[in-house]
Amino acid sequence: MYAIDVSGVISMNNSFLFSKELYSKEALIKAAYDYIDDYYIHLDSDEQNYYVQLEAKDDNPQLSENDFKNTILIHEMRKVVSEKTGKLREIMYARAMASTVIEDNNIEDNDLYNDDNAEDILKDWFDHE
């Protein structure tokens, strides 16, 4: 028998149904990955829902339905925050990197590509003189 709650999740013992309207595929996969060490996990979907089936690897499963629901909600929230603050993080990163650029006017482009030692560098290793 199915139990429906207000979070958009239908539970069936060790199987969960998550509404595609409320949860992203990315958050679902990340939440499932969090439990991959202790559970065999099967993911599936149809037009409206994601299906998650969990099977404990040992005889002492400690994951509750609410734990999995909280984990997917955490990953969904991280995705939302990342989308909202992504441009700001890019600007801060670019500004931090730009402030670390060191200009050295003493180095000329010719010094970087000096061919004076090309003969020493390009010796045949097997040529025994």
C-alpha cells in the first residue's frame, strides 16, 4: 500500500516516488550517491515521477525514509543556492584571479623563446660521439 505525504513523496516500504515537479534529477542522483556505500540503489522514472528503490547491503539498515527525504531536499536546496549565487561566485573568482597577475616589464618576449641552446636540447639521445 502507498503512503502519500505533503512533501511530494510516495513511499512503498524501501521504495520512494519523488515528484518531478518538486525535485530535480541532479538532486535525486546526489542524494542516492550519499547512501551508495550502505545500500544497493535503483533509480527509474516516468513522465511525472522518479522512483528510488533501496536495498540494504547488510542486515542492519539504518536509513529511514525521512533521512532520504532530507538528503534529497538538502541537495535540491544546494542546487537552488548555486543557481542564485553562481554569477556572484564567478565575479569574485575572476576578481581574485585578476588581482594575482604579476607584471614584469624586465622580461622581453624574445627571452622566453631563446633558441641559443636548441642544439644542446635537440641532441639525438642515441648518437654517441
